[in-house]
Amino acid sequence: MEKKRILTGDRPTGKLHIGHYFGSLKKRVELQESGEYNPYILIADVQALTDNFNNPEKVRKNVREVAMDYLSVGIDPNKTTIYIQSMIPEVAELTVFYSNLVTIARLERNPTVKTEIAQKREIFGESVTYGFLGYPVSQAADITAFEGKFVPVGEDQLPLIEQCREIVRKFNSIYGDVLVEPEAVLSSGKRIKGLDGNEKMGKSLGNAIYLSDSEEEISKKVMSAVTDPNRIKKDDLGNPDICMVAYYHHLFSSKEEIKTVCEECKAGTRGCVACKKQLAKNMIEELKPIREKRAYYEAHPEEVDKILMEGTKKAREVAKQTMKKVKQAMKLNYFE
């Protein structure tokens, strides 16, 4: 029985953090090990350049950083194809073809695009680039080039998958039944809040713990986490529901520990420092195997490069076959 091809990916704009770990990485490992899927993971460097066009070195450097994060959490290159977007020219070619099927007005109405443009005002001002506005078209090419049937996404990304489905339907209505229409699979992974309580964790916000952070860095960051602002003294009664330390205990501690932490916080019998130290210990312990595996790949970059080259080569062969069918349908297969 043929395995179902499933596509995921990340923009290489920085190392991956625990938000990525709980939000998507653990699920990707589960899907990989299930035996039901043929996973492809895209390192979307071209998409990263849409809002990092003036810092290409940052994007280039983080391609390998992201790849090492994948490998460190258990992504197996023998079971999952990891590839680099810019090294698949067929994706860029498909993007050009698809751009004729989508209006500017439609892109401007895309809720995800509207939100992200608002977030990037400091980069673009009032002049959004063509590349950024059109990245859903490029994303559609990423998905359809590999005939991806399933695309796991969070709710905020659903409009992008619907945009892709519209492009596929429009293309097939004009040129014949060529492209596979993908299905969004709503990810069960939840978005993890930052150390400061922000709904989003990220480098620019300075509120993230990275998979590559040392034990010292983890401890230091945990000690800075926001707690109940109304709890001034150790014996003040606390509210774990508004404490980020309690929030992270739910991710890294046992049920018994969580119960004790919350009860003692409410009773004012446990101080925030002790609570943070216990959290840091648990966090360090869970992330230790990841850090150790990552350290190996940091010492052997040639292995990472080989994995990326082989994965990209495999992915491109798939994209070539898709492009052959597309060009035949569009009457662009000259001299064949």
C-alpha cells in the first residue's frame, strides 16, 4: 500500500525553540514513525527572504541550524525527506505559472497575509513587496510540486491552504485534471506562550527557549519568567493560572509535580524561586538528549550537508515529474 505524502516546513529565520517542539516537531516525528506517511519537510529559504531580503546571510546560516534542529529531535532522513526550497527551480517555475491564476485583490483579502503584513509594518512601511504579498502563490507551488495530499497546519494557516486549493481548481479547470488538491490537516499541537506571557514565542520578542540552549541559558531564562504579579512575598497566596512558571510545568513536569506546584502556590508555601529551579531542572532533563544529538551534528556539519543534498536531490526528482505533466497540459512541452 502506497504511503500518503505529507508536507510540512519552516522558514529558516532562526533556530527552533520549544514552541516549535510542542507545536509541530513532536508531531512530525510521530507521523514519521507511524509508517502510514511519506513525509517531506521543506526548509523555505525563498519564503524567508520575502521579509529578510536585506539579510541573506542570516537566512543562509539558519538553513543548517534548522536542519540540525530537525535531526536533533528525531527526524530521520531515511524516513523523511528534508530539502531546500531554493534548490528546486521547478517550484519557482510553478510560482510564475500560478501567478496568472490569482488576482492581487484576492491575495490582499487573505486573512493570514493581512495579519502578517500588519506585523511587518516596521520592515515594509506602507510599501509591501510583490514577493511578500504573493508568497501564498509560492506556497501553493511548494505543495503541488510534490503532489502533497496532506498538509498539517495551525488554524491561522488554513487560509493559505484554501488559497492553494483555489489555485489547483482553477488550473485543473483550464488545463485538465493535472494537480492534486491538498487537504489541510489541523495540527493538534498548540501554540506555546513566551516566557513573558506573550501569546507568541519568538526571537524578536526575546521570550524563547531554544532547543540548542545550554543548561546555563535555560536556567537563566526560566528565572526571568513572568509569575503572578500580585505575589510579592514568598508566603503570599499565588494564582498559578496567571503564572508562566506554572504554565511551563504543565509541559515539562509530571502530573504529581504539577498538582503539588499549584497547591503550594495557592497556599503560599512554595516560593517562586524554588518553583523556577524545579522547572529548569525538568526542562534541562527533557531537552538534554536533543542538545546532545545537536552537538554531534554541530561537530559534523558535513553530515548535515550530505543529508540536505540527498534530500533535495530526491525532492527535485518528484518536482521534475510534476513539472513535466504541467508543461504538457499547458502546451509548453516544445520539441518533445
